[in-house]
Amino acid sequence: MRRILVVLCVMLLITLVSCDGRREEHIMEKANLLPVPREFKYNNKDRTGYSYEAEISCNVEEWESSINAFYQYVERSCGLKLKNGNKGIRILREKELDEDAYRIECNNTVNIYASSKEGLNYALSTVLQLIQTKDDKILFPDITVYDKPDSSYRALLVDLARQWHPYEYLYKYVDLCYLYKINRLQFHFTDDQSYTLPSDTYPFLPTENRHYTKEQIRDLVEYANDRGVVLVPEVEVPGHCAQFNMKYPEIFGNNGIICAEEKTFQALEKLFGEVCEMFPYSPYIHMGGDEAAITNWRNCPGCRQYMNDRGLKFIDDLYTDFVARVTDIIFKHGRTPVVWEGFSKKGNDKISKDVIVIAWESYYQNPKDLVEAGFTVVNASWKPLYIVAPSTSWLPEEILAWSKYKWQHWWEKSMAYPDGIDVGKVDNVIGGMVCAWGDVLAGYDSGDKAAKEEFEFIRARIPALAVKTWDEDSDMDSKDFYESYEKLDALLERILVNANN
């Protein structure tokens, strides 16, 4: 009997030693994850989890900034300060994984595997959604996860130009994107109401009391880059250009559209060069390119002369030429240009197929034509992806029923009205984007009130976009969605409230 007891004690000691970071067993709450990982399983039937030391370790130096960002999110969400150590979360490089993939395995520690900073940030977002705490310890479910997205472009646009947004809201949008693995954040920095970027080249262009400083942009750029959120700056040309016309009419004209002249393109080259310098990590620069009053070019002698010099017969030809010239400027700076659906089908062979086109209205061109022409396309279908707070928006469950291959609209002049346009599963439709526009908010007296109201609309809809672009075949119903959303939105609220603590 004594020999049996000795054997049992030795076995217990071996078990305790092998468990290392584990301290006690817990029954975990149901996992509420948005988007839902591609492969997720509990390693036991009763959803057991374990307690770990509040420690994290990683030996990949270039991932340090992402880990520091995760430190901050854990502290902001639950008040727990992580320490360096190998008894809690271990981060390991696995080169065989795709850049946007990750694995999580729970043995003696919570092991995260990734091959790149991109995959790591997605993994840390998942861990942030799952992690619980007790007595200064990490509680984490005993799970195995493998995950990667279907869509490479999962985006949010926020219009900063029509209504001023206090600077802190830009950080809120980065935090929102991080939590739900939205990897592109487009800021519409310029429109008729204001030019919100700083400029050394054209110092009168920034709108007084309605532009961000170079230091603010620099800090925001670093904050987003640490979290794997790619900023896409948009400078809208040739339309939506009142600030250009008012401040520098001798360069950009004063006819309600930016002139198409050599001197103008030289100026735009300097301006977009300046934007590229401000956003060194941004592979994409958006030039606008829609809703321009192109017939006004007829009233400009310089534009008419430019048409003659280039052998352009029609205004539509000049519009295509303008888009091609500006996108070539962006290519010259080593970035990929992004444009709105705005040029006509007959211009498709004049614009580089390396340009990304965001198709939104199905009015200027059918998305099928863009796809068939060979453009890389992002779906920003007016219905259900547009938010014009507080007057127009669609419910999250309508986004859950949407596909990135389908365009819809409520407007009878759109080719997508009333039955929609489905382009079929094609490789060159790479994702979707929720667009929040400030047309109505422009009338608000308070920028803070407008930004706050708009944020509430966006935070309820971005998780649904995340679901449908991460897993394009997701059939998540609204009941499961709202159950997860309720818990994760409470997590987001703690992150936002404690942002400056």
C-alpha cells in the first residue's frame, strides 16, 4: 500500500511540474468571437480552461511593438499588467504559416504561432476577445485554433472633412478595427468643407481650426502600424475640391473642379508626395476620382488647350486621362493607387489594372465591367455598407446577409436597382468596406457630438462586416451575432474608456 502511495505522489508531482503555468482548472464562459475563427475547438467537452501567470514572452524583436500594443489593451480592458516571462502567453514564429494566418494551442502555456506581424496581430486580437482574469492571473480556455481570412481587404472609411472629428476619435477607430480584425482604415481627409491634413508645400490649403498637425498624424500613423491597421489616406481630386479652388485658384482653378493642366499635375505630384511622406507605412493612397463636375472643364481655356495637346476629343476622355495621370503619380511614389468607381467603361483600357477600384454606386460603371476589365475591386455597395448618420444606414443583420460579390442600391438610377448585381466568385474582388459619410453631420454645431453619434452607428456594423469578409461563406444568424456582439462591445467600451488612464 505504501509503495502505491509513493507512486501516486510521484505521478502527482510530475503532473504539477509539467503543468508549469497552470494553477487551477476553470469552466470557461462560451467563447464569443467576431469574426469566428476558421477552425476552433475546445480540447475537452466541458469547456475547461486553466489559470496562467500574467506573463508573455517572444523572441522575435520586430514584433515588440505589436506585443506592447497588446499589453496596453489587456490593461485597458481588465486592469491586468502583463510581465515578461514564459509561464503565460508564449509567442513563437512558425515560418510555414501564411502571412495572414495564425495558430493558438494551449499546453502548459498559451502558445501563439505566426509567421508575420500581420498574423500575430490577428492572433492577439483573438486572445484579447477570449482572455479572462482572476486574482492577477490569466484565465484562458483549453482550445486549438487555426485561422486566416478569406478577404485581404476588410475596410472602414470615415469622412473627416465634412464635419470636424476631434483627434481622439481617430484612435477610437483604430481600436475598433484592431478588435474586429479590420485591416484597412481609410480617412477621407479632404472635401469641399475642409482640408484636414497639414501641408508644408501648400501652407494655405489646410483649413483653419479644422486640420490635424504633422505631429498628430505622425503619432496616429505609429499607433495604427503597431496594431496592424493599415491607414489609407484619401485626398479627393478632381471633384469635392472647394478648398483647392479657394486657396490656390491660380494652380487648381476656380471652376468647381481641379484643372487638368500641366502645372496642376506638377502641383499634385508634390502634394501626393507630401502625403506619402506623412504615411510611410501605407501601401495605398486614395485619390478620390468620383462625382466630379467634369463639364466645367469646358469653361477653362487651359483645360481646353490641354485636351488639344493630348488629342482628347471628349470630356470623358479628359476625365480618364486625369485619373490615369494622378494614379501614375502615386505609382511613381511606390504606392498603389485607390480610386472610386467614377470613370466610364470606355476608359478601362487607359487606366492601369494595378489600380484598386472601390465600386460603390453601380452608376458610373457596372461592377461586372470592372471585374471583367481586370481591375482589383473592393465592394462598398451603397446597400448595406453605407452609413450617412443619422439619416441612412442598414442593420447589422442586413450586412450578415450580404456578399462581397453582390452590389445593391435603393436608387432607381443605379444599375444595381432593384435586384442587385452579382459578379460571381472571382479572385479580383478582394473584400468590402463600410463607408461612413458626413453629409448630414456637416450641419451639426458640435464636432464632438457629431463624431460620437457617428461612432455609435459604426461600432454596431463593423463587426458584421468583419464576419462576412473574414469568412465569405459565414451563415452566422443574427441571434448568435448579437450575443457575441453584446459581450465584445462591452470589451471595446472598457478599452475606449481607459484609453488615457
